[in-house]
Amino acid sequence: MESDSDSLPSQGAMSESLQKSIDIQEPDTLVLEDQSIISDATKVSLYQINLSVTSIPQKSSSVIFERVENDSSSDTDGIASVKQRNRHIFYLAHPAGAQYQTDTPAYYITSVSSGMLGNISLEVSKSPLQKTEFKMMLSEGKNWSDSPLFHDNPRLLFDVKPKWAGGRYTWSDSRGGRVAYEDRKGDQRRLMITVSMEREVRDALAAAWCLKLWYDTAESRQAKREEMERLPAPDGLQGYGDMKMAKRIGALSSLAALG
């Protein structure tokens, strides 16, 4: 006769199952507030970036993406406390002069360690209606120190397409199931996550959302216009603007004298 213990899962299997259940993240709304990503449900900071991805002009070609971990503990008197620590998990990258390179994506994410999902590249295309669409392509097992950074045939991680008026985008997984959609209230960017998912997948989703926001900002008309304005004028045109302004001021002075 078999003992009851033969039908029970091993201690290791129970521990692994428990760990998986702990790592499943419930639906939530992520709110970007400057350099913090906040849970709308708990008002707790979930992620941190070291530079804003929505400011113009952009200040760097690389952004550090960290997960905020809150550790609860109690002292000898039973008083509970929460210690917050940031864990660096990704780099977001937009290399200078990326539009002139063919061997590296213009926007991408690299994992800090090999134990994570991998590196993610952003692919941009146009729909038949000329709407901008995105694909987040995963090179599994890759990290920041690998060369090359990406597989020749990465797999689809997220498909991002505009679905509603106002430029809002929906995010789908590789099987076509919707996992999140974007929303915006004034200047506040929000990502509404509609399904439960493993922690590492939500980490990748949050980082990929930040990467898309970086693209939206850096490729906007305002950013392109300001970039052109910061370019030095060719030598042959130096002083042209000053001469034009001097003529305008001189004309106004003449009119004042006549008045």
C-alpha cells in the first residue's frame, strides 16, 4: 500500500509553486510621474527611471530602469516597517545617430542579467491607414554584455497598435490577446494592464511602454523642430538672422521718429 506522502508534491515543488504564485502580478494601472511609475491602486512606486523619457530635449542616449522592491519586516517590539530598495533590471537605449546605423535598432532594451527574459528591440511600421504601429521583439536569453545583442530571428513579445480615437494604443501578446492599453489625462501617461501576468513579463511590459514613450517624445514634431533650431547655421548664412533683426529694429525706430 502506498503511503499518503507518495501522492504529495515534494517540498521543492511546493516551494516553486508558491514562488510562482507570489510572482503573479494582478491587473493594475501604471502611472508615469516624472521619473517614477506608480501603481494607481496602491499609490506605491513600482519602477524608477533615472531620466525622464517625456522631456524635450532628451539628455542622454541611455536610461536606467529599476524595479522598486518593498521589504516588510518587524522589530523585536513587533513594530512593522517597510524598507525600499531599487533593483536595476534594464537599460533603455536610443543611440546618438541611430538613424544612420543599420546594425543596431534605433530604440531597444537590454537586460542587466542573463536570468531575465532577454533583450528587446522596437520595430516601427505603418498600417495601411498610415498609422504608426510597433512590435516589441524579444531575443531570449540575451543581456547587455552579449555581442551581438539580438538574435537574427527574435520572437514577438508585444504588438502595439492604435485602436481608439485620440492616439491611444492597445498592447497584445504574441497570441493576439490584449494585455494592456494606454490612456492619458492631460500630461499624465497611464498604462492600464488588464490581465494577470508573471512579474518578469510585467517588468518587460513596463520597460517597453517607457521605450515607446521615449520614441513618441523624441520623434515628435516639437522635438524635431527644436533639434533643427539648435543646429548651427552654415558659414555662409552666419549673421543673416542678426542682420534681419537689425533692419527690423531700424525700421521701427524710423517709424517712431516720424510719429
